[in-house]
Amino acid sequence: MTVELGNIFASAVKNSLFRDKSILQINHTPNSIPHRDKQIEQVANILASILRNERPSNLFLYGKTGTGKTLSVQYVRDELLKKAMQMGVEVRIEYINCKLRKIADTEYRILAAIIKKLGGEVPATGLPTDQVYSKFIELIDNKKQLVVLILDEVDQAVNKISDGFIYNLTRLNSELSKAQISLIGISNDVTFLDNVDPRVRSSLGEEEIVFPPYNALQLQDILQERCKKAFKDGVVDEGVVAKCAAYAAREHGDARRALDLMRIAGELSEREQSKKVELKFIDMANEKIERDKILDIVETEPKQFQLVLYSIFQLTKKSKIENFNRIFTGDVYNFYQALCNKTKTEILTQRRVSDIIAEIDMLGLINAKVISKGRHGRTREIKLSIPSNLHEKVESIMIEGLGL
DNA sequence: AGGTATTCACATGAAACTATTCTCTGAGTTAGG
DNA sequence: TAACTCAGAGAATAGTTTCATGTGAATACCTGT
């Protein structure tokens, strides 16, 4: 039996609620950035010295996710490059996201990524790091120019690698004869500069700018503006935008989250053949985002993580039946060992499993709290924090993934 | 009763090891002149 | 003799093990009343 797809497609086109969905996508760069005037101005002020051919101060930006840091810097960068072009000033401003796994999450790879952006070539491995440094120097020092490196999510890089590499970068200026480098560090972690080598702190933090979270009203503005362009007229009510903003404001004012929510709510409304984006779709979108995130994590984590998670899963189940409500690291490890024997997998040390538990905690799948049981030692008390309507689905994914 | 010292069961840290992937180098091999 | 092949040395990285040290508070152990 053939399904009549023609109708589905036809109505999909006709009933589209979107004018331009890409406006709500996270990589979209809007041409105005509301409620960030002050920060943009500050960044611009500091970088403006480029136009006088002076090296700008190193700059450090921090604020939670989705507070417009990256967007603001990109914006200033674009404007500045235009201006510099007009004035014939030699500048390179390169943006590197230090969190991208396999691309720029180690000292070597960050350097390699920069070099690549500057037009050089570096093999993925096999070269000593200092050789990569000299290649970098060679590449930029051939003429008088200013090089600004924007390092997004530096905190990630630094606690993965050590702060030595930022120090190296700042120190590089003394080895350059013609060119000069400035750094712009961007971090989500407000406390990042506190636990970092003082030399790095003073050089990277020559100037600091804080991006506070958006409040619900500001988020509403942002959403309002984008919705006007992204959706067709009359599709989104005032109340819907307000609710969406309120949801995101609860999550530490994350604009990215708000936009995602809006976009997915739109998609869901379309799928349901609704003429408008209704309030209930915001709720559904919220659930869907959460759900997709969890399922994605569970599917993509490596086998050992799944084994540990599966152990926690089973123990949680057992604890409900037998009524002993608390689960500790030791319990998990025992179950895990048994599970490894059963699946003929090699058993990791408790040390490692302890770290894995901590990592699963970071991912938000469980809630692990270090507690002391007094004479009975110190452990993590572990609680599953996957909503119960997903349990079945998650369990089947793991069973399949582990071949149980 | 009130105070302190112990002790448990891991947490947390640092270093070292392993396997894999990749480059570079130089010895040995090959083919053409 | 130039070009080519291939093994071995050296690097980077991810994931782990080994060794070492840290730790919060329930309990055991005193002490003096």
C-alpha cells in the first residue's frame, strides 16, 4: 500500500508557518543585537586601537551560555574588518572555538586550527609542538600586521591542557619582530580567571567585560524581533513569546535556549497542522529538547559509560522494589563488575568508574552528591535524574548498544 | 554528658603507561641511463 | 644515480592504571562529674 505522499508535501508547503526558519537557528547572525549595546561599545573601544595600528589590549569576556558573547564579538569583528579594509590597515582577526572536539581542543590542535585559518598547512599529528609554534610565527611574522585571536570557551581548553599555552601565546609577542598578537578570551565560567596562573591572569585580563544574563523582558524583546522575521504574520501571539522568554529566563537567561524553544515549537505546530503556534507547543518543545538531549547522550556515549549508567539504572529499579532508597559508588561498582563479567567486557578500576560517574553527573543524566556516612566512609550518593517517561526508551537503547 | 580521636570508603590528584595514528628520516632497493 | 619503498624513531592524544594523599562525620573511647 502506497501512502499518498503528494498531499503531505503539498500541505506542508501550503501550511508553513515560517517565513524564514534560519533566523531562529543558532548560527544565524542578526543585524542588531538588542540589550548588548554597552558591551559591544566596550569591545569596540578596546579594539579600535587597531585602526591606529596599535596593538589592542588583551581582552577577556565572560558570561553564561547564550548571553551574546560570541555574537557581540563576531559583530565587532566584522565591522572592524570592514573599516580596516577601507583604511588599508593590515589586520587578521581569527575566531577559534576551543571546545570543538577533534578540531581545537588541545594546544597542538588550536595552533593547527589557527594556522589553517591563516592559510597554512599542518599535519594532524606527528610534529613536535614547538615546531608548530615556529610555523605559526613564520606565517604571521612575514609582514607588519596585527593578529587578533578570539579564543571562544578558553576555560575548556585551559582545564584540558593547562594554562601554559595561553602564557606561551601572550609571550609570543616578544619573539615577533614585525607582527603583533592580541588575544580575546571568552569563557562561560565566571570563576575561570581566579584559578589560573597569575601571569596568565594579568596578561589575558588586561581588560575584562562581563555579559550578564538576559532577564525575561530582554529575552522577550529578542524573541519578538526574530519572530517577526522568522514567522508569517499573526502566527505567534504575544503570550507565546512571553512564555517562551519566561522558560528561558529560568534557565539562567539563555537566549540560545529561547530561540531553540521557539523554533521547535514552530516545527511542532506545523506538524500538527496548527494555524498558530499555541502555548501548548512551547511545553511540548521544552520536553522534546530535553528528551532529545538525553537520548542523544545515551546513544553516543562509549560502552563503558553505558555499562556504568546501565548499572545505575538497574540498581535504581531494584531499589524501588526492595525499598532501600540510596545508591552509592560501591554498589554501582559491584554491579558493574558483575555486568562486565556477563558481557565479557574488561573491567575498569574503581578509580576510573568513579570518574565516569562524575562525568555522567556532569552530563546531567544522574545526580551524584558527595556525602559522608561518618564511620562508614565517604561516597557519592547517586540518583537517576532521567524523567521516568524516558526510562523505557533509554533502557532499550542501552540494551541494544551493549548487546544484552 | 561532653569532648576528642579514630576510622571507614571512597574522593581527588598526579604521574605514568598503552595503543593508535601520524610524520620524518635514512637505509636499502629498483630502474633507467 | 635518481626515484621509490619501507621500517623505525619520535610525537600527539585518549583512555586508562598506579600510586598517593585527602576528608566529613558517625562511632569508639576517654574524662571528669
